[in-house]
Amino acid sequence: MTESIISLLSLIALEVILGIDNIIFISILADKLPENQRSKLRFWGIGLAMLMRLCLLAFISWILKLDSTLFTIFDIDFSGKGLILIIGGLFLIYKSTKEIYHKTEATQESHNQNTPVVSFKRLLSEVIILDLVFSIDSIITAVGMVQQLWVMYAAVVITVVIMLLASKPISEFIRNHPSFKILALCFLMMIGVSLIAEGFHFEIPKGYIYFSMLFAFLVDIIQMKTAKGQK
């Protein structure tokens, strides 16, 4: 029993770390909506992520087949999981680059034009695409860590509850600090690159990415505190 609890806590910790990407992406998209719809997008986005993970756990045998080779090009084996990671990574890079451009180069243009209305359904569909990519990656990682099915189910539910509780504070922090929003978008871009690399069987240790972004985050906080002190 002790071994199962340790496995559960370890899996929850890993799932929370992997879920940060999802929360940041949803938070940035939710910022485009009116105030009364932001919580709704966060709830549906994270809730659907849990639903996908639970459904995928029910088809573990099919999920594991995604790791089998479908075809080979230039001595590189491509699996179902690899193709999903590559497509998801490209989508994440595209969205991150587009948002960075919108927040920097297109800012002046937006002052002279009416801000376009963004559809809730469109943003939710974008969240679902990333939910699917992160869910498949998450479940395959979980299967590699633990054997007990109940541990996987419990970890998914607990992780989603934590994500729901953390999504609003993270979303408000990113919204109130524009520099951190650019940093978060760069973080998502790096995750997109790592997903593509993993799809080509060149794995970039996630620890390197999270450590570098944590360092950049701390530098940004120090800079922000210094600027406030000078004022």
C-alpha cells in the first residue's frame, strides 16, 4: 500500500508539472474573452482535459499501440504518438508566435482598428486540440510510471482539481503582468519545440526547459521589484 501511495504522489507531482503548460495556454486564450466568460473557458478546458484522460485510460491497450511504428522515413520511425506530438508542437509554436506578434508588433495597429470579437467556441476548439496532445503524452507517461489503474485514475482527478484551483490565480497574474505573458508565450513555444523533437525521437529533458523558464521568471520578478523600488 505504501508503494502505491508513493507512486500516486509521484504521478500527481509529474502530472501537475506537465499540466502547467495547459493552464498557461488556457489562461492566455481566456484573456481574449469578456470577464464573464473567462472562468467558463478555464472550467471547460481543464474539465475536458480530465475527461479525455479518463477516456484514454479506458483504452490503454489502444494508447500503447500509438507507440508502435507506422512508417519509416530516412531511418526515422514515426508512430501515432510521434505524429500527434509533431502536429501539436507545430500548432503550439504557431499559436505562441501569433500571440507574441499580436502583443508586440500588432499593438500599434490594434489601437487604430476595432478589436475583433473572438468566438468562445473557436477558443474552446483550440484548447481541445492541445488537451488531446497533452492528454496522450500524459497518459503514456503515466503508464510507464505505474501499473495500478486506480492510481492513474486517482492521479488524473486530483491533478485536475489542483489545476482548476490554480488556473484563476495564474490567469490573473499573467493578465496583470504583460512581461510575464510574453515569457509564458516563449515557454509555450519551447514546449512546442520539445514536442516536435520528441516526435522525431530526439527527447529534450523537460527539466532543462522548466529550469530555464524558472530562472527567466525569477529574473523578471527581480527586474519588476527593482523598477518598483526606483519609482
